[in-house]
Amino acid sequence: MEAVEPNKVPESNQQQWRCPLDNTPLRKQVVGGVVLNTCPRCGGMWFAAGGLDEVLARAFADPDGVISGDRRAGARLQQYGYERVLRCPQCGREMVAGRYGGGVSSVELDRCPGCGGAWADGGELAALVEDLCRPSGLGSARAMGEAIAGAVRERERWKEINQAGGELGRRASPLDLFLPKIILPLGAGVQVQNFPVVTVLLVLLCSGVFLVQVLAVEHLQQFFLSFGLVPQQVSQGRQLWGLVTHMFVHGGWLHLLGNMFYLWIFARAIEDELGPVGFLWQYLLCGLIGSLVLLLVQPQSPLPAVGASGAISGVMGMFLVRHPRARIPTLFIRYIVHVPAWLYLGLWVLLQLLALLAVPAGCSCSVAYSAHIGGFAGGLALAWLYRRRSRRSR
């Protein structure tokens, strides 16, 4: 029989996870009655999903007992934010810096959006206990319970998003991978008389937002959740601004370039005919219609939808009604062919429908086909109504 020190567990029972800071093998240690993986060099601690909640719940009854398990208790803490990127010792995913329970404490931890675990640098657990569990801190069982409940909700939300996001590669249609590379419009085949002020401003605005994302946004996932269209939230009457703001946010530079390319190709002719004001409100309305269709198809999806695709699809629908016989110069594999607009856009919307039908019921997808189809239908309807009203007024 082997004796075990109060705060140690036998080496034979350890998993060889490594410290995300210095790559030192982690050792098992009992802190507050909970077995944790700790770094013998820097004093950092790894909490598996729910482990930090359990330790803090025990710390409320015995804060000193938990603080004594943090070898660097009292050390000066530093908030790194996105100045550093740590990888989860358990699953290898990049961790996200954030405060416990959605901000109830000033202590910044690193959380894994994949497995739900958390990493505390040496001294951070002790500081967190001081913040939450001392009478001078939150100081009540109710407050402590609310903090833990907030952390659980936050962890579950990230887990949902991560699970939905993990299906993206499997759910996207193969058409999205190769079709844009072999069938690419090079123009609209329509002469434009006036400078497209709104079209240029939309391109600049979307590009500017993307630059802000790249240069200034620390927590990009949280940015998408805040300004993207999250069907689960909107269906419950929350974050309604996402119905509009998602049109100006993009998930990557290829996403941005693709959308702005199609906007430039088809929007100039429509703005030339409707005028800047008429074009702008119909563009936004098409985007809103696309959003509503997405909500009808995937009302409980936790995955944020971003991009101007729904609104641009509406512009393409308007173009089809107004210029069905326009000859669109199209790069087909290695050749340039002039395709009638009705054929090119008809084929495009047919492929969107087929791709949507290929997505299994209840599954999320990396491409919001339903928003594309909804926006396109909205553009068709608006152009048809506008043309009908114009004929009556003659």
C-alpha cells in the first residue's frame, strides 16, 4: 500500500496532458477535494468541463482550503486577452480568453470552446476565490450560485455552437467547393449611365467592418454572436438587430471578396435604374426577407449567420426580372461564353434549391441556402411589383 500526500495523487494515475504555456507534463493534484491537472513549473491549473464550478462551490465553504492549493496565490496577475493564443491541453483547440460567469469576476481565464474546460494561470484560482467567495466579494450563496449558473450557461452555449460548427464541412454541398471556380460571371452585359454611389459605399462599408474584425476585434467568436444573425436568439425575441447587422459582417476574406464581386457585377445596373435611395431600401429589404426565410427553416440554430449573400441574392433576382435577356460574359472552365441572364441566374437558383434539399432536416450548414433563396425570391417580387406599378402609371 502506498501513502498519498493530502494534495497529491499517485503518478501512475496521471494523464500526460501538457501545460499550454511551457509544455511541461501536467501532474494530478487535489485542490479543494477535486482532482486537477496542474503544472509543476508555472503553477497553472487545468479544469475539465464543470471542474472549475465544482472547485468554486467548495471554496464558498472553505476558501482558505482552496487558496492553499494554488502555489502562486497572491501573485500579480496579467490579462493577456488575444495577445497570446493557448491550446487546450485536453483536445488541442485554441482557447478563448474571458471572465468567469460572463464577467462577474475581473479574473481572466482561458476557456476551450470545444470540450468546455478552462485554464487558470498560477495565482488566478486564488484571485477568483477571493473575488467570489469572500464576504468582501460577492459574499452570498445566491450570488455564488448565480455566478456558477452563468458559467454553466456560457459553457453550454459555446458547446452548442462548437457542435453545430463541427458539422459545417460535412454539411456543405460539393457544388460550393468547385462551382464558383469554373462558372464565374465577368460582367452583367448592361450599360450603366451613372456612378453607383450606394454600391461603392456598401463595398467600402463591408470591407471596413472586415478590417475592424481583423485589426481590432479580440474575441471574434463573440463578435459573430453579437452582430451576426443567430436564429435561436432572434426566435426568442433577442438580438433583433442581427437581422440587419449580419449583412455587413463576413466570416473571412474569401467570403467578403466573393460577395463584393457579385454585388459589383449585378448591383450597378439595378442602382442605375432605381436610383441610390430606391436601390438601398430594396437591397436591405431583400436581405431582411432572406433572414426571415432562414429563421423559418432553422429557427433553433445556435450558429451565427453572417454575410451580405441574402441581400445580394435579392439584387440578382431583380436583375433577372429587369434584364432576362442580358448576355452575361461567363468564365466556363477556361473559356469565356456569353450566357443569357435567365439561364445563368435560373441555373444558380436551381443549384441553391438542390443544395438546400441535400441538407438533412434539423442540421446546420455552413452556407445559408435558405437565405439565398429567400433573398432571391424577394428580389423577384420587388422587381415585378415595381414594373407593374410603372406600367400602371404610364
